[in-house]
Amino acid sequence: MSLFSFVMFQSFHTFLETYMSRPLANNFTAMLHACGTTILTARYLSGHRNIYNIVRAYSTGYFIYDFFHVLKYGKRSATNAFYLYHHLVSIYIIHKNPVIYKGCDILFWGELSNLPSYLVYYFLKTNNPQQLKIWKRIQAIVYTFIRLPVMAKLGYTIVPTVKDKTPFAALVPVYLMGAYWSSHLWRKLRDI
């Protein structure tokens, strides 16, 4: 099923590229993943546990798609190395027991925190400074609130209950990336 998801995201990107630039097509492909994942994980978290395999396949396919996209088009940089690490750790955590390791909780909050970023990128690329200012503020608030206190609380409630702490050790650099990116977003707000 993950292969189907990978092909779906790759096909969606290819379709969008006929109408817009590759970076914008990738942005909207990422937005499709974030919206779809937020909806699917919200459904899972509301008690529909039978859809976890769909959630896992949907996100695994996307992370593989984006992993290869970064390898093919991304510059060799620390930022892109962290994106690749993020994708591998995300795949790892969602393939662990969802009841114990809370992969859906992590995906829900993580992708929800990313949603404003796609609009910021769109308004940046389409030269819309008025909307860009508004969405940069929304992005900084939403991303920081979710990635720092919400994710920390989630980790704080889960870690003591699990025997194997390895998955959470792997997530620590991802959390630190979120902290770094939050500070970056707030610094950028001074420029507007």
C-alpha cells in the first residue's frame, strides 16, 4: 500500500508540474500530504483505530516520495540532511506499535503544525506581501506552539510508559530541529 501512496504523490506532483514550477508543485504535494494526514489521524484519534494501516501507508509513501525528491533536487546541505533524517525517523516511528508509540498522535500534531508553512511558501513564490505577512505570523505561532510545548508534553507522557526508548531517542534530533526552526521563524518576523 505504501508503494501505491508513493506513486500517487509522485503522479500528483508530475500533474501539478504541468501547471506550475517544480518547487510549487512540491509545495502543494507536501500540503496534500499534510492535509490528508491531519484528517486521517484525527479520524484515528477519534476512535477509528482500523484505519491505522491506511495512515501508515499514506505517510510512508509520501516520506519516500519526498526523500527521493530531496536527493534529486535538493542542494547538499545540513538542512536537507536533517529533512532526510526526519523522513526516515518518521517512517520508523509510524511502523512501531501505534498504541504504545503514538505514531498517529505524533503525525497529527506534526502535520497540523506544518499547514501554515505551505501557504507562506505559496505567497512568497507568488509575490503577495500582504498575505505573506499574515501567514508568516500564523506560521510562527502555530508551529512554535505545537512543536515545542505540545510535542514536549506528548513525549513526556509517552516516554515513561515504554520499555524500548530507542524510537524516542531517534526523535530527539527531530524535536531539536523543531526548536531551531521555531526560533528561525520568530527571527524572520522581525524582517517584516
